[in-house]
Amino acid sequence: MLTDNSPQAIWRERRSPQIVVITGESGAGKTTWCGQMRAFAEREALRVAGLISYGVFDGDRKVAIALCALPSGEQRILATRREYVVGAATPCWQFDESVLAWGDSQLAALGACDVLIVDELGPLELLHGRGWQSAFAALEAARYQLACVVVRPALVERFTARFSAAQVIAL
């Protein structure tokens, strides 16, 4: 088992193709880790592709989620915070359906890459069959050396039931 969960160590220790699940509670650094993997891959001239979902803050409060497509760096606002809605798939977030579709189309159009980043596969994808369903086909196609997929702790078991060989890293 790795004691160093840095992007560099994960890359060095990979077994191609390999899926690594990055998990942890809110604020644990999952997106930061993905950004570090992106920066490492770009420094090493590796082909990086996928999606990273960055928080947009007003002071200490997360008010939106920006979606960044890789490798282009194009960004769009994916979701905005809303009042809690009982029974909603995402009770605190209002997702922009057109941006969800755009993100899914980015994943559907992926070619081969060295590093695939998918931040994140959450309740929409794993519980409700919405969102980035093309991520599953991209992961199954295994046209990458290393896939880094963010999955919240409550959904890791569901994800690994489908991708049993995935290595799980808890931050």
C-alpha cells in the first residue's frame, strides 16, 4: 500500500490502465489533488483530459461550482448554491442542465490520454443516471494510463462495485 498519495507517487506506481478513486469528506482536498495531478501531468508533458469542478467562493462560503474542461481549460458555471430542497437529487445545488450536457459531451469526445481526471462522479451519476454518464464509457474503454475519479465516501462502494480493480485513496 502506498504511503505517499501525491499525484507524482500515484503516477510512478500505476499499473496501466488503472483507475484511482480519490475520496474524502467535503473540504478534504479532492479537487486540490486533481489540480495537482493536472499540473504534474502538464509539467511532464503527459496528455491530460477530463473535467475538474472548482469551488467558487464568496469569502468562506462556497456559492457555485465551475466546471473546467481539460485540456482546453474552458470553464462554465456548473451549479449554484440554493436553499435546501427536501428530496432533490442535489438538495443544496441547482445544476445548469446545459453545462451538465456540455461536460458529458466533453467526456464522450475523449480520445486516448495519459491521465484522465473526472471530478466528480456523484449522486447525479451514481444514483440518478444523470449527469456525466459518458464518464462510465470512457472509464470502461480504458484509453488512458491513469484515471483519477473523485467519488464521495458514501458512493465509493457503488462505484467500486462497477470498477472493482480501482484503487481507493482517502484524503
